[in-house]
Amino acid sequence: MKLHRRQLLAAATGAVLLPASRAQGLPDAARIFAGFAPGGTVDVTARRIADKMRDIVAKSVVVENRAGAGGQLALSALKSAPADGLTMVVTPMSMLGIYPHTYKKLPYDPAADFAAVSQAVRFDFGLAVGPMVPPTVRTLTEFVAWCKAHPGQANFGSPAAGSVPHFVAELFGRAAGIEFKHVPYRGTQPAIVDLMGGQLPSVSGPVGEFLQHLPTGKLRLLATSGARRSKFAPSVATYAEQGFKDIVFDEWFGLFVPAKTPAATVNTLSAAARKLLATQDVIDALAQMGLEANPSSPAELAALLKRDSDRWAPLIKTIGFTADS
């Protein structure tokens, strides 16, 4: 089922159609795969995009959660989908830019099986400590001193082994000269529960995952990982500001389609995504999750993916992590 030519032109140019005209000739349904469970940041991002693409791409746009294998199931499903512009995926960078360096075999080829549409959001990571660490510890320097004084407790949790926040904390530990031991969890929130309960000293995860807990005082953000301070935690200094100049990382979610999708359709979907991600209600909704709307052209997203993949390849080799071990 192909997108109606007049609807493609309308989406690309921002033309307004009367409701009756808009519905006429549109496909009945399009879908967006999300590789993680409902309620998480990937799912929320996908649903915001789906809501705004309704009556532009199809009469209805639904989100299908294909959770499992760390996001791989959704990408496998996209690989097998028709290349008609009616099936998309919202995925974190890791599944396309990091997994090829940590898995010996993947069920998809990031370069050959998918076409970039638009970046959706970007976000920074944070390092938080809980009640196991004395309240006097407020900076990375103080935390490093505490870790050296308590080497048996110098642990950190992350949402998954092989995730970007896992690697960010690993690189911080190496730069700080501490043996920073990793405790993997199935998501950031379970790690935060143990953090606030005093079973874990620190957690590395997306900044947005910590925001709802900061007012309780049960955790403290020591650093964020962006090139500049997070707009969601502006009082917290970055790793670089605190002397760790090479710890500058963020991640993004992107919108992709099957590789053989016609270029004109890709460009039209990208134009629609860029327009909807610039609307204030979407920006505000994503900000509640610590996500910054950051749309792009297809070429910009493809270049960003290559850049990030090339950057992480030697770092992962240095860390020595493999998902198959």
C-alpha cells in the first residue's frame, strides 16, 4: 500500500487539507514499532510521533511494542516489513551503533537493512548516588575519594550490560583510577529502587530517569554526561566540568524505515517528523521524560549514526565488553 501522492506533498509542504479531503485516499493504518515495553521513554516517543502522524501518513497510526532482546525484535520486524512508508521504528542509537561492536551476530544489518528518516530526541546520562554514600559527597572528586576509601562498595548499577550508561560509568572509573564494579539491571528504575533503598551506592542512567526522584532527597545527581549542562538539571556540573574531559556522551532515538523505502517517501516522512517534533505540546511532553526533541534530515541522522558507531568501536574494544561472553 503506497502513500497517496497528494498526501505526501501536503505533509512535505505543510499544506492544510479539509478533513474530508484529508481522509480521502489515505491508507487505513500505519504502524510504528517500539522495541521496549509501554510507558518507557522509547514507547512515549513513538506514541507522540504516532499521534501527530495520524491523518498525514494514514487514517490511524498505531504503536506496536515488540519488546525483547534489548530492542532487537523491533528492528528484526522492521527488516521484514514492506518498504511502503507505512511501517517505521523508533529505536535508540545503541541497537544500530553499539550492538554491532558487542554482538558477534545480529539478526539485522544496521547499514543495509534500514533507511534513516529523522532523529527524534536526544538525552544525557547522569551519575547518581544514594543513602549508602554520605550526604557530604556532592562532587565526582568527593565520590572518587569515597570509592577509594571503600573499595568493596565501589559499585554502580545501569539499565543493562552493554548499554551506553554502563560504558559511560566504566570509562569514568578508568579515568578516575578506581575499580568501579558494574551491577546490571533490567532497566534504570529497578536500579534506582535499590539505590534509594541503600543496597547500591550509585547508578548511571538517563538523566530523565532520575528527575522524579530528586525532590525526595533520597538520591543526588553528581554529574551529567553532555557537552553542556542538562536543561533538565542545570545545577549539576558535567563530567567535563569536573575534570573528566573525555566523558562527553549523549544518546538519541531515531525514526527508521526499511531500506528499500523510496527516497521520496523517506523525505516526506522526515518532513512530517521534523514538523511535529517542533510543536510545543510534543516538546513539553517529551521534556517531562527528560527528552529533548531534536529532529533532523535523513542525511543528518545517517551521518550521526556513523559518527557515533565509529566513536564507540575503539572505546568498547578498550573496555573489553562482549554481549556473547
